[in-house]
Amino acid sequence: MSADDRGSAGDGGIADLTPVLESMERQQKAWNWYDWANSAFYTTTLSVLFGPYLATVAGRAAGCSDTTDVCDKTVAVLGIPIAAGSMSLYLTSVATVVSALVLPIVGAFADRSPRKKVHMATYAWLGAASASLMFFMRGDHWQIGVISMFFSSILAGCSLVSYYAILVDISTEDQRDAVSSRGWAWGYLGGGLLLVINLVMVQMHDTFGIDKEMAVRLSLLSAAAWWAAFTIIPFVRLRNYAPRNVVPEEGGLFQRSFGQLITTLKQLPQFPMTMTFLLAYLFYNDGIQTVIYAASIYGQKQLGFDESVLIAAILMIQFVAFGGALFFGRLAARYGSYRSILWGTFVWMGIVTWAMVLPRENLPLFLATGVAIGVVLGGTQALSRSFFSLLIPKGKEGEFFALYNAAERGTSWFGTLVFALVFQLSGSYRPAIFALIIFFVLGAFFLIRLDPREGIREAGNRVPQVV
């Protein structure tokens, strides 16, 4: 036996897999850092500060006072009159639709490239650079904020396509749920920590010798800097992995990527269980996103809580979701990710039903509801990512995760539309929040129709011990 053979085999010729497993564990820890990095942008910028600040800046341009609660005056965007108070909602809708069109092409390109981590980091740094321009949105100059948010949100989605695809390279089928859950938990922790810092700076701006608007602008800048800085860790520590099962196509890389995407779309009917899960995810994820969006409106307008209580609830949900993601990871290890996701949809049904009858100004019950949201929020999202990875044919991770993100983004407006319509027809937010149960019912319906083991085998992957 040669020296090399002795280094790779133990007694009886059994290979020593310890170095391989240790290397994979290091890769997984490096991968988790990108959840930590990008979550700051999604929490501080997109979820909390950008929308209200854009409404204020655009409101000035429209002629509204800074003290006006809702500015219904308009500014012209490409010649179209848009109410200043609803500009961020329209902007989000346009960005998500464009993302749904762009991401599948990005995914096909990533699948053919041996440098997924480079794609992930490049999109992240370009997105962070775009997001940093929000610092210069002041006075009545809303245009730079619109451009900044549009490009940064699309680039964030592009980076996630490559990031999700790397999950398959660094973990076995049995490890996916735990790895994804740790990453999602890490993201909630990182995003929550920066959000705490930024909300303290915004609420106590006088203590720091700055006005509130400067505090908001610095917070937006900090989220971009956090995103860019912490992306360095996975970029340096992650390896690049060679593409697998690449479809032969003619032409340059860009041309071949289009060809592979067309081939994949034609082959989708061969994976009925994968398509069934995408339908389920489309519905229950839209319900989740709408509950999160509507929670602050419901808490303030229907339940009568002031801004300080809502801020505390947002922060509490962030940190509870950290534990929730880890809890669901352990749940999946025992019962499987498929069952855990399905159970999660039933919990969401209970949450929206309970929210409908939640007493006004009852703080303990309101916070208890927030805890329930936090527990199931991180878990269902983390396991959805890992379970879907099992339904993807090898070598097509980028494209299929692009379709996954496109399904999420392309319909993320539907839940808010239902919420708004029910409120408009009923005049109350209680039936509006309960109406969201239909999204979880439909999600559960398609999940029940799904055979997880058959779907994993259809994709050519090994079925984990528990699914």
C-alpha cells in the first residue's frame, strides 16, 4: 500500500472520512455567514425603514407636510402619477415582477459556472453598493431611493440563487435540514442585532447629536455596509465546485445558459412532485409574507398599540425566530422536513384565526401571538429551502432555486391584495387577517397531495432516513 493509500484508508481498507466530514462542516459554517450578511438588508432596510422614509421624502416632493400621516398627493414616475404614500408598495411590486423574469436566467448561468461563490459575492457587493445610495435620499430627492431600492432588491435575489445552489454542494441529503435551519437562525440573529442598533439610533437620535432623518439615513447605510462586509467571510472560506450534469449547448456561456433554461422548462413536467411543492410554497409563503407585512398595521390600527410596542414586537419576533429555526431543525431531524412544513401550515392557520379574535389593547396576548409567529416563521422558511433542494435534479440547482425564488416573488403581491380588498369591503382588519387562512389551506392542500419520497427519487437524489 502506498503512502497516499495509507493516508486515505484505515484498518481493513475502510476509507477514513473524518477529513472530508470536517471539511464539509467548515464549508457549512462559512455558508451560514451569508444568511447573517444579507438579513440586515431585508430587516433594517426593506422591512422597517425604507418604506416610511421614502413616503416622507416623496411626500415633500408632492407638497405634503412631514407631519402628514398619509400623503395621497402624487409625484410623476416615468410620467405616471403615483401617490407618495404608496410608492414603496408599487416599487416592491415592480421589482418582484422583474426579479421573477431575471432570476431563472441567473440560475441557468450559475449552474454552468464553476464559480458559484463568485457569483453570489459579486451580486451581493453590487447590491450593497446600490443600497448604500439610499444614504443620499434626502430633502425631496426621492428618485435616488427608488433607483437604489429597485436594483439592490433584484441583485439580492440574484445572490440568493447562487447561495441556495451552494447548499447542495456542501451538504448531504441527510444534512440539509440542519444546515439550512442553522443558516436561517444565524440570519435572524444577525439581522436582529443590527436592527436593535439602528432602532436605538433612530429612537434616541438626540442622544447622538443628530436629527431623526440622519439617523434613518445612517441606518440604511449601515445595512448596506453590513451586507458587504460580512459577505467577505463566505467568499473567502467557501470553495468553488465544478458544475454537474451540464446540458450540452452551443455558443458562449450566456447563450448556453439560455439554452439550458429552455431545456429545463421543457423537462419540468417530468418532475410532478417538484411542481406540486412549488405550488404549495407559492401559496403558504405568500400567506407568511402577508402576515408579516400586515402585523404592524393590524397591531396599530385594529388593536390600538403605539409605535414603541410594535417596534418591541418586531424585535422579539426576530430573536424568537432564531430559536424557532433551530427548533424546527431538530423537529425535522426526528420527523422529517416534509411533515414539519405541513404541521407549520396548520400552526399558521391557528395564528390567523386567533389573531382575528385577539382582544384590543391586550398586550400579553399580543406578545404571545408574536412569539407563536416567531417560532413558526423561521422554521417553515428554513425547511422549505432544504426540502426543495431534495426535489432538484443534480446540476440544476441554480435554475430550480431561481424558479423557487421567482414563485415567491412573482406572487408576493397577491396576499396583500386580498388583505386590502377584504378590509375595503368589510371596513375591519379582523376579517382581513382571517382571510389569509386561504393561503395556508391551499398550501396544505398541495402539500398533502405531495409524495416526498417519490419526488426525491424522481429528481435522482437519495432519500434521507427521515423526510
